[in-house]
Amino acid sequence: MANLTYRQIEAFRAVMISGTTSGAADILCVSQPAVSRLLSDFEDTVGVPMFERQKKRLVPTPEAHMFYAEVERAFISLEKLKRAADELRELHRGSLRIASMPAASLEFVPFAVKRFSEDNPGVSLSFQIRSTQQVADLVASQQFDVGIVSAVPHMDMSIQVEPLADSRLVCVFPQDHPLSEKDLIRPEDLEGEFFISMGTDQSLRHKIDSVFDSAGVNRKLLVDTQLSSGACAFVQAGMGVSLVDPLTALHYQKLGIQVRRFEPRIGYRYNLIYPAHRTQSGLAKAFVKRLKDDLKGLQESSEGLVELMGG
């Protein structure tokens, strides 16, 4: 027995809707003889009479009504699939999973997620804050679509890396500190200052210490902490000064601490990571564009405190 074709089912459906082959021809934008041939082939393939010919009209048999109900369910499902495909193309549906290190998660990434969500209603979003290593693990295992990290902890063939911003550390200090009079902070300006350091197990700590050692500057290393947000919190409490990444610093600037450029330059890179063995979705690309656009705006509004490329 031959198989039913989609075109035969279309002709049957059009006749059920219109009641005549001429009406079906109008619906399908074909000739009436073409509809008649399709309908005849349809009935031969099914092997059951589907219509009684009464004058110029085709009267459906009970079997035709039963089959038509199934056809309509199938066409409704196809229409739903078409709408879903249209919505996916327009980025109005789907899901996006984002993981970020803490330094970018105080304000920058959440606000980017908010604006992205407003531009793409209906998209389901998941956002988790983890350490750089944990973010890398989540992306490498394809549990998350996009990761934001400071440094990739090791070479991993399952991760694709893209630089987001090649920025620099900035100096932060309490609101009423004498350093407020300076536009640029140098190592010698921090001679004898109580200093909030990064943890001793972090490469960033060693870069900072090396700059002060080379300048022959002695600081009072009062306390160390793992996160830039922790360092800023101690600065806000009046416990000392610190060098931190610019996104964290700008968030705490709104809470009352002072932020200045620091020389010599100590680089701090924000990276994007993706699963290496999976094509980036349209949603992921659109979100990354949002991040980059927001960073450009932040570079302008921060008067150079945030850099996109090393300078």
C-alpha cells in the first residue's frame, strides 16, 4: 500500500473546510483538477470512502470526520512548532544559563541580565555565582552556556576562551582619606598605609606585592581576603586601602569609598568562556553582545577606570 503524502492530506483538509473541490483549490492555490486528483489518490491510499458526491458538494462520511479530527490535531501541532521556531529566531523563547565569578556579579552582570531579559521576554534565564574554577567546570561540562571569569585556571580543551576586557586594578580607599586629593595613585603614595591584600594563594596577590617590592614601598599588611568585594568592604569599614578589580570598585564607589587609577599598570582580564564542542546559541551571542555594549558604556561613564583593552 502506498503511503499518504502531505499534499494529499492538505487536499483532504481543504475539502473538509470548504465542502467543494473548487473551494479547496482556492485554499491551496492550485487548480480544481489537481485537487480532484489528490483527493482521489487520498481515498485510494486510505482504502475507505471519505465522501459522498451529492450534486456539486462532497458530503463527508463518518470515517472522514474521524480522520479529520486527527488531521486537525496534527496541523495544530505543526502550527505550534512553526510558531516556536519563529520565536526562537526572534530570541523570544528558549533558555540561557550563565555562570560568573563574584567580581563581575555584584552589579555588572545582574544588570546586563536584567536588560537582556527586558529585550527578550519569554527567555528562561539561570544565573549562578561561583569561583573561577567552578565556573570553568560548569561550562566545560556543558551545564552552562556562558561563563565570565578572570583567568582560565588551566588549559582545558573543552573550554573556548574569548577576552571580554583587558582592564587594570584600581586603588580604593575610605571617603575621608588624604589620598582623595590625588587623581592618580602610585606605590609611594601608599607608604606606611594599612593595606587589605588578596589571599596568599592568588596570583594577583603576588603581582601586587611585586610592584610594591620593586618600588621599595612598605605597607602595613593588616588583613587579607579572597575576594575583591571583601577587600572593598574592609576599606568601607575604614580598615585600610587596597587594589581591586574595577567592576567591584565601581559598585562600592556608590556605597561611599573612593576609587582612583593606579600606576604602574597591574592588568586584570575579564574572560568569556563557552563549551568548546557546542555551537553557541543565538541567545548566547545576543547576551555576549549585551555584555560588550554595557562595558563600552561603563568605560565612558567611569572616566577610564574601566578599560576594555590594555593601555
